Amino acid sequence: MNVTVKMPVLAKDHSWVRHRLKLHEEHDELQQAIFGVKDNIGHVAAEALDTIQVCIGILDKVEEEVPGMVKKEIFNHNRKLLERGWKVKKVIQITED
């Protein structure tokens, strides 16, 4: 079954400091949600998505500063995982519109 999931790139112009602070905030919220996972698994998913959203913003800033860098680093990241023996369970595909 193919499922299409879309994650937006938000129109923000955060500094690196702002990205760092937001990532720290979302990381803490995700940690707390995982700690209380028995209470609400949906909250864990929501906080994980918030963290991914911050990371998307960071990758967007990288791409603005050095076009093509994200694609190159995704390739390097995937190669590293395979070299370390990780097995692929499934692939999430994100297509830029």
C-alpha cells in the first residue's frame, strides 16, 4: 500500500540560534511524551512530528545557504547506515513540490 504524506516547509527565516532553541524545546517535549507513553501514544506522535518539522526547517536553511547540500548529505547518510549494517524496513519518500 502506497501512502502519501506531506510535511510543509514553513515560511520562516530563523537564525541558527533560533533553530537551536526550537530544536531543544521540541526535543524536551518529545522526551516528556515518551516518558508518559502509556498515557497517550498520540502525544508521542505529535511531538515527534513537531521535532521533524523543526528539522525540516533546519534542512531548508542548509539548502538556502548551500544549494544541493541536503541531497548530497542524504546520500551520505543513507550510505553510512547501510555500511553500518542497518536493514531497511521501509522508505519514506518526500518529494519537493
